[in-house]
Amino acid sequence: MKRRKGHEIDYAGKKYVSLHELCDDLDLPYSPLAHKYYRTKDIEQSVERAKKVKDAQTYTVWGREYKSLTDIAKEYGTSAAVISKRLQDGKTAEEAIAEIIQKETLSFCGKEFHGLAQIANYYGKDYSLVWERLKYGMRMEEALFLPIRQMNKPQYEITCRKNL
């Protein structure tokens, strides 16, 4: 059985045997370029789309960096569409997550909860403690399951050594 050749493509005065070769040469992700090219048959638009995806925006929510809305949605147990809608309404990522956590149905460890307060109550934690931990960049698991540090314990003593 004969192997098929890829699409021969002219881009910026150079001929490429396939989309993969073009992507390798320009250091672009293949999937978005190929998807756009097969839909539009316009290599210029396809390359622009791939460049946008490569330089995609990262989202920062309470000190943690996420590459996509899907990553944020998985972390907080909601859908990326809900977060996207809130961002389109002009909210920041942090404001969107804060609103969703307080109002929407969240899924955590295979269970459905109606808001952060219900999750905190289910695991026997104080809602404000969990909320503050999330705001300072902890993941949901850390916010719920890390013990509260007690300052009067000897393992938490701070000692200072001076050179005299």
C-alpha cells in the first residue's frame, strides 16, 4: 500500500511538503494550524491562528498560573464555559472563580456540592479558612486537608543564631 503525501504548501516564498514540516520550521503547534487549514484552506489564517495559540494567555488565580480555562475549571470543580462567560462579562479570573465557588454546583472527589460552604461543612472545616487558603493560592485539596498550624508547638519554633 502506497503512503500518501501530505499537502504541499507555499508559505512566505518557501515550499513545504506537509503541514508538519511547516510547523516544525516555524516552531508552531500542529493541531490548531491543521484544524484551521482544513476548514478554511487559507495558510495565512492558519499560521496566524497557530501563533495565537502558541502565545496564548495564561490565567493567574490567587497566585497560581493556569494555561487554560479548562485547567482552572478542573481545579475548582466547575465548567470552563461558566468561567468563560464570566470573563466575557468583564470580570477578572479571580472574581469569576469567587462568584462560581459561592453560587454554582461544584464537583469535588466525585461528589456534587452547592458551593464552597457545603464542601467545607462536609469535611468539617471552617468556610472562611478554606476560602482564605484558596485566595492565597492553595489547591482545593490542600485548602481542605492540610491541618491548621498551631503556633505553640515546638516543631514550629523559630530560632535565630547570631555570630558574636
